[in-house]
Amino acid sequence: MTRSYEYVCPECENTVERDFRVPSIVRSCENDCGFDHYIRTDLLEKVEAVPEEDRPDEWDEMDNEKKVYVALKEGVLSLPDLQ
Ligand SMILES: [Zn+2]
């Protein structure tokens, strides 16, 4: 049995599945979002677990990769999560 991992478009939340596990994949989104970093959905869920008081003021404007970085800094994510 092969596992698959789900990745989500940061712009339109379109998802794709791949059978490999990486933090993000760069692909051209079929919904005209252009080239985007699709982020693994379980990473994104953890990123959303960053408590509001630990989020920078510009959180809502930050792209997902920056949010991943904040989550790492806050200890919500750890390096093994990124593998
Ligand atoms: Zn998209």
C-alpha cells in the first residue's frame, strides 16, 4: 500500500496528491494562480495552530512559507515535520 500526501494551493485551496512527502511542491496551478508553492496540508494545519497572541501583526498578509517559519520559531512545528 502506498501512502499519498495532500498539498494545497495557497491561492485557491485546490489540492493535489503525491506519493512523496516534502514540505511543499512548486507547480503550476490549474486554476490560473500561476506557479505556486503547494504546501502539505498537515503542515498547514499545524501552522494554523500557532496561538493568536504569538502571531505577528501581519499574519493575515503573510504567505504560507513565512507562516511555516513562524510556526517553527514558536515551536508549533519542528524540523522533522518539514521532512
Ligand atoms: Zn490555485
